[in-house]
Amino acid sequence: GDSVTQMEGPVTLSEEAFLTINCTYTATGYPSLFWYVQYPGEGLQLLLKATKADDKGSNKGFEATYRKETTSFHLEKGSVQVSDSAVYFCALWDPYTGTASKLTFGTGTRLQVTL
Amino acid sequence: EPEVTQTPSHQVTQMGQEVILRCVPISNHLYFYWYRQILGQKVEFLVSFYNNEISEKSEIFDDQFSVERPDGSNFTLKIRSTKLEDSAMYFCATQGGPGYGYTFGSGTRLTVV
């Protein structure tokens, strides 16, 4: 079945540091890939997505490129801020698994940014 | 921007009691989902619902769980006899169609004591 593997957290960085959170996947078909963010006490918010190989999703300074050859979708940001402190979830949607297709999530990576 | 609304935001219940979690989906969305997140763990799929019936359910979604759209607007998750291990954050999500983005609600934190 489909699965998503994320790097373990927590990740602690100083403000303005470079961020990478690794994500790899296995899927039956050609999935769409997503990063969701969960700020403290809140629900899941879509951060960015990519629907086909070599697509780059970007939002709020975050980027991730859909790499089919390495089955990866690593999240990056050049300069993190304290306000980026949250839990980040990598997820995939496989269109070949049914009419109403579920998202498969990774375990989440907690990011803590300090001054 | 359209939102998915979940109520209540927090619920504490005694073990063995029934709970109903409610979700108001975005009005023109057709696909509905429930996910849960046990504290500190991954977000897990419970059930998907389309055209007034369950499309898919996970092994977690046993006979204690049920879903329905009782009035064509609300989408509910019922747990008949809660267990301690049902304590989690429950998220409703809706989707306009296959390949469209999901919109998640802000969740209901269920605590079973």
C-alpha cells in the first residue's frame, strides 16, 4: 500500500537558518504530494502541493520539488522565522485507489525556531 | 475563504458513553472524510463518504463507529461506546472532487476518561 516516511523531529533551528525536512513516499500510481502545517492548537492547513513529477510547490517561502526518480518531496525554506514553529506533515493522494481517495500522512516533524 | 466547521472543539466523555462529532462541510463539496490524530502520532484515515454512503474505511473504523449526513448539511461521526484509546483529535475534511484540494476543519479534541 501507499506510505509516507518523514524525518524524525523535533528539529530546532535558529531564526534565519536554512530548513530541510525530508519526505519519501511509496505509491501504487502517480500520486499528488502535499505538505500540511499544524500550528499549535490549530487544525491542518495546506502549505503547498505538487501533482506531477518535477513540479515545484511553493508558498510562504517554503518549497518542495516532486522527484519521481528518488520518490521524494523534501520541504525547504531558506530562512526560517519564529512564526514557522509548527508540525509539518508530508502527505500523498493516490488517484488510483478509489473514487473518494484518502490522504496518507507521514508521522509529522515538529519544527521549533528560536531567536 | 470557505471553511469547514467542526463542533465541539473539545469534548470530555466517560468511557462507554456515546459521542457525536459534527462537521459542516463546504457547501458544494461532495467528498467527506474523517481522520484522527492520537497525541504525538500521525494523522490516520478513518472513513470517506460520497453520495450518501461510505466509500472506504480503515481497520480503525470498526462497528463502534458510524457516519451520516442526517440533514444534508452536517456530516457526523458517532462513536457508540467510547474507549480510552479513542482519545484523539478528530478532523473532518471535505473535497470538491477527485484531485481537488482537501479542506480540513480545526478539529475536535476528544478525551475519554
